[in-house]
Amino acid sequence: MIFQPFGSKENHARFIPVAVNKIPDFLADPNTSRDAVMPHHRCTIHLNCEQTADITQAYLAAKAGTYSNR
């Protein structure tokens, strides 16, 4: 397994550190200028998936240069 659970068994939190090569510019909340750090960049992004196996599969597909099957 690539990703390991983090936190107590009660909250079942899973944190996956991700590095990006530039500040994301979200369509729903665009940046005011290029590479501007906005308040929404100082938060977490929650992926809507039931199992970390889904994230692992998507990562491995991207690493292989293909798309996830989901």
C-alpha cells in the first residue's frame, strides 16, 4: 500500500502530502493574479472516495501515463 492511514482509529483520517509545481488556479475561485496565494490555498482538499485503494490505483495509472479507470 502506498498511502498509510494517519490519526486515531476513531477519526480514520488519511492525509496524503501532495507537491505541486505552481499555485492551483481553480475555476470556481480564480486567483487575482498569476501565482497569487489566495485564502483557499491555505486549506485542505478532500477527495471524495471511499477507500485509499482508489487513490492508489489513480496514482499508479497516472505514473504509468494512463488515466484512472474510475
